[in-house]
Amino acid sequence: MKLNVKRTCRIGFAFFGILLLWQVYDSWCPTFLTDLFAHRMFDLTTEQLKMPANADKLLNVQWLVGIIMACDNLAALILLPVFGRLSDRTHTKIGKRMPYILVGTFVSAVAFPFIPLFFHNGNVAGMIIMMGIVLIFMMMYRNPAVALMPDITPKPLRTKANGIINIMGYLGGGAATIIGVFLKLSDYINVTDRSRKMWLIEIPFLAASVLMIISAAVLYFSIKENRIAEEMKEQMEEGERLAAIAEPATDEGPMPRANRNMLLAILGAEFLWFMSDNAIGTYIGNYVIYYLKASSGATMILTLGGGLASAVGFLIAGGIAEKIGRKWTVCSGLLISLLATLIMIFVRPTGNVVGANGEYSFPAVLYGVWVLKGFGMALVHNCSFPMVVELCTSKKIGKFTGYYYAASMAAQTVTPVLLGLIFVRTLAWGVLPVYSSILTALSALVFLFLVKNIRIRKVATASGLEAFAEED
């Protein structure tokens, strides 16, 4: 049984496009919303918003920011399972996933650059509508794109394949992050309204759209779904026999009780760790700009450091899982991530002015925090998704992928609003790492006590150059 590394890398171009867009979206949109709402609600200029006396006003609009970000995720919570099941039942000449990937990519790429355009012109409604369109069509794209890997990868090989897919995705996120290092959002936000230059915030969105279309084109021309599925039929059947599950997966009758309990435990823990992770992902830009009073370019460097650590985690997670099992690999990742957020609790603004706009130097300890967090969450994500699709047959991969993403999107629907309300009540940015630490600890406890450690049976697999030499 051989993992075709070249083909898996090509499939990874779908995830490349997803994380590319998501990185730009999450890094810029919450700050756009904060700026617009603060101006509208308190009728303050940009210069006035920067004054320490108005810091509470920025915190008071976070619940609105959270609601907008959560509404997008609520739509995703509904649409991800829908598109998953639809793609399971779709049969076309180009495959069952590809039509959704192509349409979703095209519409998202066209709509994405309009988000900063509406923001620049102070059009709140237009910006929110564009955010909604992008997210809806990304949901059309995301589930089928992620389901494509397990469609044509036998179950015992999916953890290693998922590592490759995630590395490709992080390359997309890294591309967006590098753009953000040189085109800093704080250089736009922290200047007077009349000095704001449209191109500074438009380029990252345009670049993301172009790279998304290129990644979808690579996927379309290099992956022939129907032909590959036919070639892989025997290996997929063997993979079903070797699956790491308590009871054999079946298309007939109800799901076996042991498998159902495993699924619910994994999804419950996933909900909690996404609550934690998305809280930091949603608010880190505002945390850096408005609490640490540092350059947003530092946020991008944080993301790069975390991304590199994640790549290392994805590379070795499969090997670790083979030795200690997927359960203990996920638990280890959660404990490492918990250590990172606990350290973050003690971080404070440096007070050392270094920027022309009165920015403080960035606390260096946060770079270490992000390396730990990136590595830990890579172990978690690399093993958790294969554990979910392990519990179904090939006919239901889109449906179970929908379950996985429904849990994550439910978390991302709840956490921005909940944390936004906590900000309003506490008026303290420092609650962010405390909130994240509590949820990470809870997810680790759920996974530790409710998920069984079922080891994958040993299979002969190709590696190194032999895997790259596999015929397409």
C-alpha cells in the first residue's frame, strides 16, 4: 500500500487556496470592523481612537465585531454539511468534488477584493455583504476540497497524507502572511483618515484572489478524480479492512454504538479546541494593535513562526501517531498548546516606543508562544480529521467531513460573540489568553477520557523516493 506523495501534494493545492484566503480574512476583517464600528458609534476621528482615554470604546465594539464574524460562521455551520452531502451524491465527468471546488473558488476570488474597497469607503453594509458572499462560496469549496484526499487515499495512509495536505495549506497561509509583513495593516489604521492609501489594503486581497485561481487551476488540470478513484479501488477496499475503528464502518443500518460514541467525543473535543484557537485567531490583530500597541507586522511574523512550527508538526505527526497512536498524539498537541496560552497570560505591553506612530516594541516571548502553539495544534489537526473520516465508508466522506467542519464552525460561531461580551464586561484584553487556556484544557480532558486509542494495524508502505516515483 503506497502513498502517492506527488498526487497528494497536488490535492493539497485546494487547501493552499483555502488557508491563503482565510489568513487574509482573519488578519484584516476584524480590525476593519473594529475601525468602522468605533467611528460610527462614537463619532471619533482616527487620531482620537488612538488616545488612551478612548481605549474602552474599542473594547466596547468587540461584541459587534464578534457577532458579524459569528454570523458568517453560522452560515458555514449550515452549509458545510449540505455541500458535503451534495458532493457525495454528485457524479460528473470531472468528478464529484471538482464542480464545487471550481465554482466556489471563482466566486470567492471575484468577491474577495471588494471587502477592502467597501471598508475604505466606509460602507459597512457593503463590506458585510461581501464577507458573506465570500464565506458562502468558500463553504461550497472547502468541504469538497478537504474530502478529496480521503476519497482517493486508503485509511491507514491518511494521517501522513493529511500532513502533506496541511503543509500545502500552510504554504498558502504563509504566502498571505508574507504579504502582510510588508503591507502592514497598522500603517493604514494608525494614520489620519485623509492619509489612508487604498492600495495598502487592497493588494493582499487581490493577491489572494489571483493565487486562489492559480491553485484551483493546478488542481483541475492535474487531478482526474474519476480515473484515480477507479485505479485506487482495490487499495481503498483494503484500507477499509485495516481501519483503526472499534466496529467496521457500514452503509447499512445505524452507526455502531462504539463508533458513534467515538465520533461524538472527537467532535466535542474539537468544538472546544476550535473555541480556543479561533478566539486568538479572531482577536490577535486587535490584541496586538490596541493592547500591546505594537505593529501589525509583528502579528504576521508571529503567524510565520507558528506556520513553520506547524509544518514541522505536520511532517512528524504521522510518524508519532504510528508509534503512540492518534489519541496520544492529539493529547500531546493539546498539552503543548495549553502551555503556550498559559505563558501568554503573563505578557504585557513593553512600553518601549519604537515606531513613528508611537508603537511599542513587540514582546519577544510571544514568538516562542506561537512556535509552541503552532507545533501543538499541528499534531492535533493532523490526526483528528483522519480519525473522523475513519468512522465512515467512502460513500459518506463528504458527510463526515461536514460533521468535522460543522463542529469547528459551531465553535467559531459561538466564540467571537462570547469573548466579545466578556471584553465588554471586563474591559481587559488580558482575558484573551485566559479564555483560550481554559478551553484548551477542557478539550484535552474530553479527548483523554472519552476517546479510545485504537491503533492502526501495521501495513507495508512506500516512503522516500519510492513514494514519489508512484505512477499517476
